[in-house]
Amino acid sequence: MAVADSSVRKHSQDVDTAQRLWAEVLDQLSLQVNRQGFDTWLAPTRVRALRSDSLEVEVPNSFFAEWIGQHYLNDIRAALRNTAGKDLTVSFYPRDLADAAALQRQISLTRPVVSTEGRKLQIRYTFDNFIVGESTRLACAAARSVAESLGRTYNPLFIYGGVGLGKTHLIQAIGNQALRVHRSIRIHYTAAEALFLELIQAIEKNTRLEFKRRYRGLNLLLLDDIHYLIGKERLQEEIFHIFNHLHDAGSQIVFTSDRPPKDIPTLESRLISRLGSGLVVDIQPPELETRIAILKQKAGLDNRDLPDEVAYYIAARVRSNVRELEGCLIRLTALASLSDRPVTVELAEEAMRDLVATEVPIDKETIIETTADEFGVPTPDIKGGRRTKQLALARQVAMYLLRRKLNLSLKEIGFCFGGRDHTTVMHAIDKVERLKTEDVSFSARLKKLSAGISRG
Ligand code: ADP
Ligand code: MG
């Protein structure tokens, strides 16, 4: 036994030394490498083992290994020489490969409850595949902590942010990670819309009890896009009961939404007493460096090569929505393989011509001015306080477009119009959404206006 004990002790000492060494190296690198670069690429690394002449470092996925190797290897070697006092070889080990295999095994073992619509957790939506930038740091840290210790840190966790910024990715990453960490738990991911349909069916078929039971036995409920509940009192009621039950039982609940809880008034008033133990975090559009990293990593996941200058070209032009960023990449790689040409800036320019070459010239002013023109009102009036019917509608449309095209926060939008309150902005956006579905000619007009702005 003594032998085993001492070898265990020796092993943990080695791990300690390795961790201290790597922490020291990272400290040095953080002074040399620019902040965003450090946060994006180096901060997510972990040391795996230290041997007599080599160091093994774990990175989130193979693309990180490649990128760090190309851009930071010399800095790392120098910092290691400084710290360890000798030259060590460094090798990088992608975490995701081992994880994906383990996860796949576990998913088939634990059979997570899958919604009736057949929605599943996507294996790709993991924390390792989620590039963390300034604008997502807090949300991502909270999500991780929730996945690790279900029901014991932030409950509920409420994540909100604009379209295409990674809410679904994050909430599913929680599910994937929870499955990996905790054995045999019952989790359920669903979008509010699917839940709504499920409830309607349950009411029609008189199976509401089963519906409730299905949800009440969960350890983790992931409810995506709950802004869909606005105006659906019955569903809110039902969800609130499920929520209360789960919360009392110590089960974890995570919500996502395109707006903060206080902008979903009826839900908020009910959740409010419970939000005391919860956390509300937002995600904002990513910064340039993060956008480049996302592009390179998505290309890497598909085993495609994306030259730096091409990644930069795209990332500089698509700023407000990660889904669109991905869309450009898909279009570009499709064009490259269909026309059998290499991926170059020129090709990217061609691929993006109708899409976003366009996003560059769009700024707040362009949107406001173009909208004012379309409604035949002077720009200063649309920004000012006067209220005629025509002005009010033009203003609401401009607010809507600022939200959809630039993903500005409600507060920022209010600011463009003489400091209007964010609830005014929210009502404006909701009203335009409603008109769009109810009024065909309005919808056509909005489409034309929106396309005109995109062409810059
Ligand atoms: P939302 O639910 O907020 O509309 P999604 O989660 O569907 O957005 O994200 C849209 C796409 O962008 C997904 O393919 C997702 O993987 C990707 N994505 C968004 N943010 C990131 C990020 N920080 N790192 C990597 N991929 C991201
Ligand atoms: Mg989503």
C-alpha cells in the first residue's frame, strides 16, 4: 500500500508542478500577446503533463492546436525557457476528440429525454467549440458553472441576447456538459415554441397529467427562446407551475430569450421572487478577433482551410450576427468547390457581393435617414419628440431596423431617438413585428426598405 500511496503522491506533485509552470508561462504570455488574442486562444488551454523534456498542453479542439502552433509557438517556447530554465518541446492535445467519443457513448447510455419534436442536443454545440470573447465571457462562465453543479449555483440561469449570437449553442452546451459530468440525469432541451405545441396537443388529447409528469421528473430543463411566450398567458401559467415544482425540488432551469426578463412583463412578475437565487446575463455581438476565431474554428471543424486574410476579410464585414458569419463561410466554401478555385480574398468578395459587402456602409445614421426618406419625414423630426401618426410609425420602423440589422441594445436605440425609454423601443419593435404579419402592404414596404438599406 505504501508504494501505491507514494506513487499517488508523486503523481499529484507532478501535476502540481506542471500546473504551476503553465500558470507562470500564461502569466508571461498575457503581458506579451494582445489581450483579445490571449483571451481567445491561450486562456482556454490547460496543462496535461510535464515530462523531463516535454510539456503536454490540452486545447479545446484541433483547430486551436493549429492556430496556437502557427501564431504563438515562439512566444510559448521563450516563456517556457524563462520559467523552466531549459528548452522543452510543447505538444498540443485537442480535448474535443476524446470528449466527443465519450459523450456519444454516454448519450446512448443515459438516453436523455428528447422532446416530442425530436429536437436533440447537437454534439457540436459544446463549450469547447464556443469561442469566448469579451461579450460572452460572463454568460459562458455562468453556463459552465451551472452545468458542473446543477441547481447549486445560479438557478434559474437566464441568458439573453440578439439573433444569431449563440444562445442556442450555449444552452445546448450546458446540456452536453451536464451529461458528461453527471451520470444518469434526466435532462430536456426544448424551444418554447415546441413546448407550446406540445401543450396544445396535451390539452386536445386530454393528456395534461402526462405532460406535467414528463417535465416534473427532470434534473435539468433547458428552455430556449422563451420570448415566444409573450402574449401566451396559458403557456406561461403552465411553465410557471413546472418551473416552481422543479425549482423547489432543486432541479436546474436555464432560459434563453432575445430580451431581458423585465421585458417579458407577466413572466417577470412571477419569476421575480425566484430570480433572487438566479442570474440574468446577456450576450453581445462578438469583437473582431473573436469573429475571426469563430470563422477559423468553423472552417477547422469541417476540415477546411481558411487563410487568415480571408477570415479577416469576412469578419471585418459581418459584424452583428454569428449565424450570418457562418452563412458567408458556407457560401464561400461552396463557391470554391463548385468552381474549383482556391479560397482567396477575391473569391470571398465574389461570394459576399450580394450578401454583405453591404454590411459595411450600414450605420445607425444610414438606417434612420433611409427610413425617414421612405416615410417622407425629415430626419431631425424622426429623432425628435414630435408625434404625428406618420412620424410615430417611421420612428417605430427605424427602431425595428436598428435592432434587426445592427443588433443594438434597446437602450442604445432609445438613445438614438433623444433618450427614449427602452420599453418604448421594445413596444415599437413588437408593433412592427405584428404589423409585418397582419398587414401585407406594410410588410412589402418594410422588405423593400430593408433591402435598400442592405445595398448601402
Ligand atoms: P441564437 O440562438 O442566439 O440565435 P445560435 O446559438 O443558433 O444563436 O448561433 C448561431 C450560430 O453561430 C451557431 O452555429 C453557433 O454555433 C454559432 N456561434 C455563435 N456564437 C459562437 C461563438 N462564440 N463561438 C462559436 N460559434 C458560435
Ligand atoms: Mg436560438
